[in-house]
Amino acid sequence: MNWKDLKRTDRLVFEMIDPNDLESVRGELEGVILSSSFLCEGYETDTRISGKLKVSDTNYLENSLIRIHHFIDEWDYHQELGTFFVINDDMAFEQGIWQGDLDLRSALYALSVDKWTWHYAIPEGMYTKEALAGIFEVCRRPYQILPLVQDVIYESAVVYEYGDSVLKTVTDICEKCGARLEVTGHGQVVVVPYMQPSSLSPVFELDYAAKDSLVTSGITRSSKRSDMPGRVGVIAKDGQEEVIASVDASSASPASVGRRGYMKVDIYNVSDLAPKTFEGALSYANSKLSESTQEAAEYEVSTLYVPWTQGEVIDLVLDGSRQRCLIKSKDVSLGAGMPCKLNLKAVCDG
């Protein structure tokens, strides 16, 4: 599909969905002012995607979810951009009609505001997939757990405190089994295997200098090198037992003490390290050091509409130099042409 084709016809449809049945459509939402509406995706945000719809003289039905469809009829193209809870529908009566904003949040928002009103325990011997499925079912969240997600056993019980958020619990379980939470456009929570951004294949090449470039303005670059650790330490305690390990950045890294002139150290306290051995702690330290040192530079770029989402990887070409980048965030205006602003995070030093 040629996303550089500005002659295409984008058509957005907004459906009102029963919050207890993702397949039950209550009707089509009317009165959306597209030019003042937007969506925001974020790889590092808790809800992954959120947004705001400006509405006027709308027929919104209280407590309905909003599902946004993107159609390009001449391409036979359809994508569900998201299914959202409405967390605010305040309106003002102006010029004889009700006007206001609908604040949108993904299904993960529901887990963030749901809290344990008892001490929730994951018993010894339970596997992570069973724990995740049980929580999603208790919280009435439609979900998928992809087959490639690891199923890891709890060698000892874990107890969450009264008042802890369900999202925190689910996130901890995902970290234990090397997984990550996402949401589908249809409104399901989905558990996917976590992949290092540097291991992902690019979905597109974004060339600033190309004649038919998708880029619509200049590109800005910022550096996070001051945040990069030169050493990562890990400590894991189990009663009186303590396992510690540390790893240093390579001498070629801009974060190394030889290059920087001082040592910046990040320490991680890991309650459920598996295996709880020196080798396990060293592996964990290496993974954290890799995460910290591979994503130093960030780029902000305005583009024509692109269908790629947070968490995907593209190649950014500047002055003939190619930089592999993670889409850290993506803001989309729902107005004419659906222009985007991308925040890109380099997955190797550049």
C-alpha cells in the first residue's frame, strides 16, 4: 500500500460497544469533530494507547466503549485502531448544543484502577499462564496469551498487598515469564513474548531525503547518553541467602568509565530471580545493561499517516546513514490525511 498517496480517502467509523461484550455494537457514534481529535500510542506507557475525541451534539451512550475503525475503501483496507473505555465525558452547553471531549483509555486502564481488596497470593507450584488467565477472568477482561509465551513455575508463593493494582500484578507475572502486555484494536488484552528491539526486523525504511518521503518536516535528535549506566548490579535475596552479580559496559561504549571519566551504576533488586544463582543474576544484569545501552538516541519526526504501531522497528535513513529505531510513541491526528508525529528510539548507539 502506498501511504504516500494523498488522493486516498480515509474513512473513520466510531462504534459504541457494550462494555461487557466486545461483540455487541450499540450503535454508531455521531458528532465527532475529527480535526480536534487524536490518538496517542506509547511503548513505555501503562495503557499503550489513549486518545481524545472532540464531540458536538453527540449521541454518546453512557458507559459505552468506543471502537475506532479506519477504512480506505478504494484499497479494500480496514484496521481497528482501538477499542477504548471513556473515562471522562464532561460536556458544556454552548450555542444551543452540548459540546465536549471524550477521554479514551485502553483495556489496560481497567487493570490499573482495579485493586486487590484482599492479600492476593500466587501459590507455590502455580505456572505463570494459569496465574494470568485466572486474574483476567476474575477481572472480566477478554484476553489472549500467545502460544510462544513461556510458562514458568513459581518455586515459592508470592503475595500482593491489599491495595496493589491488578496491572502491577499482571506486569510482574509477565516479567517473570519474559512477556509483555499489549492490547488489540478489538479491545482484548494480549500477552506476547518480549523481544529485544535490536532483534526485531524493520517494517519500513523511512528516508528523509527521498523524493517521495513520508517525512513532512525536519527531524530533531536528542541523546540519553547521560542516563546510560557503565555498570549494572543485581541483588536477589531469599531469607538469609543473597546472590549478587554485576557487569560493566564494554570499553568501546560511551558509558564506560574509560570514555566517560566516571562510573554510573544502576542497581536492581530482584525478588523472584530464576534461577537464583550467580549465573542467573549475571544474565539478568547483562540483559538490563543491554537494554540501557542500546537505546541512547531519540528522534522526533512528523510524517504522513503510517500504519505502524508502538513497539515496531523501522530503519531511519539520514544523510545516507541508516539507524535502526524503535517506535517509542506515535501521535495521530484524526483530521484530514491523519498526520503523525513519531518518537523514535535508536536500538543501537548512533
